[in-house]
Amino acid sequence: MLVRVNQLQKTLNGKNVINDISFTLKPGTINAILGPNGVGKTTTVRLLTGLLQPTHGEIEVFGVKTTDPHFERVRKQMGVQNDGNLYENLTVYENLKIWARFYDVPKVVMDDRIDALLTYFELIERKKSKVGTLSKGLKQKVAIMRALIHHPKLLILDEPTSGLDPSASESLNTYLQQQVREEEMTVFMCTHHLQGLEQIADYIFMMDEGRFIASGRAEDLLREAWPQVEFDIHVSDVTRALALLENEQAFVAQENSDKEGYLRVKVEAYDNISQVIKLFTAHQLDVYTVTEVQHTIKELYFKKMDVVQHD
């Protein structure tokens, strides 16, 4: 494992900020930690980078504990996005060059690496602009490029899409997936951007009050929350369709209140939906469309948070 976290606890000002969490990060994966503000996400990031030390438990990154005196060497293999300490009086190029030198990027490839990132993130024309003149979104891009400058094996991001427009957010996600696939980079990111997250993240960690309320592979968490296969079916007569399924134990059906003329049917297996269609057509019901319901991490997040708030 690239990262091992075991029974991690952190107390700050007498308050338990992190409450006994354990997890691992595998090489070549994208991992997202989700949760409201103030539940321990950023503290977890600071613990992973060695900026804070655990009150209890331990963290290993690349096989080295964060408490090890030699952990500073490990940091050179990590990229950490932090938009709070850009040099605003220096140009975009100068900012990236400083960090390229810090991370020991060879001089012979330094300028090519900087230009490649500037081109991909559409900032090549602002190469000589002072960072202080940039918008929030463009500064965010600079902070992300700075974290990527040395091809890190572990990339840690804190709200990476904050300030980015939809196109820039999509470009960032595409770039991260490419780096994970081609270079086996591992990504650990805190994010409030839930839309489409199941298409990006391999593993999800949902946090509340310093503990995980759900964690695991994104697809496994979704399957656990919605174990049955669900379909939205557009029919000519919803009332008759529901009546036909009322005594069928293999199916669970209800009217879809969001779509007029639709009902939602839950079946145990994907192929079972054909039996529903045959039943409807045998009773002269017109079936217009059959669409599989794709649940999302966004839905799961609010479902889990709702349970926590009502406990």
C-alpha cells in the first residue's frame, strides 16, 4: 500500500478532531474524502503530509512513518495543492520554477515541464503575468500545476475545483485520470464537488465529526445502498401498470413522482426486467421507454448525512 493509516486520532485544543480512523491508499487510484466543513478533512490532510502529528495511531507513507525524522525526504515524492502561499508579486512562470527547483526537477527538462502544464491548463498566454493579477480560478490552476510540477507519486488536493469553471474542472479531472492510468499516480482529495464523482473516484471516504460514516470502493458503496436494480418505465397507464405488479413478489414498483407517466420498478437481477415488459404488453399496456436508474455518490452522500443527523 502507498499509504497506511491505522487507528488515527487527533486532539486539538482538547477536542477530538479525528476519531479512530483507519484506511489505506493503493497506487494508481483516485480517493475522495467528503463531508461538511469542520469535520476533520483538512486535519486528515495535514496529518498525511506530516504537518501535524497524531495524538494516537500511526501513518505510513511510502513505508515511512510521518513521525520518522527522515519523513522530509518522503515529502519530495508528494504534491500538495495549497493556494494560500503563492508568490503574488512573481510571475506564473517564476512561481512554477521556484517549486520545480525545490522538488529537484532537472534543469534540462524544467522549462518543457512548465510549458506542458501551462499549455494543458490553458495558461500559456499568462506565463509572464504576475500571480497577483490573476482571478481566483486562475490562481487555483497555478496552485494545482505547482503540485504537479515534479510528477508526484502521491498528489494531495484540497477543494481542487474551487473557483474553476465547469470546463476547467472537467479538464482537471481528465488530467488526473490520465496521470493515474499512465504513471500510477495516487490522488487523495477533499472535495465538496459531488456531481459525477462516481465517474472519477475509485474510493470514497465520507466523514462526519472526525469519523468515517462510509468508506470503500465507490461502486460497492452504491451497490450496498441500492442492492436492487432499478428502472424507470414510461407506460401508457401507470395505474394499471402498478395494479398488475401489485401481487408480483419478484418486483417492487411505485409511481415516479418526478416524471408523469413513469413508474420505478426494482428487480433482483438485470434480466428480470424483461418479465415486467412481457407482463405489460400481454395486458395491452404500451411501454414507451425503459431506463436503468444510475444512482450517484451525491445521492449517497445526502442519504448518509440524513441518517447521521437523525440519529
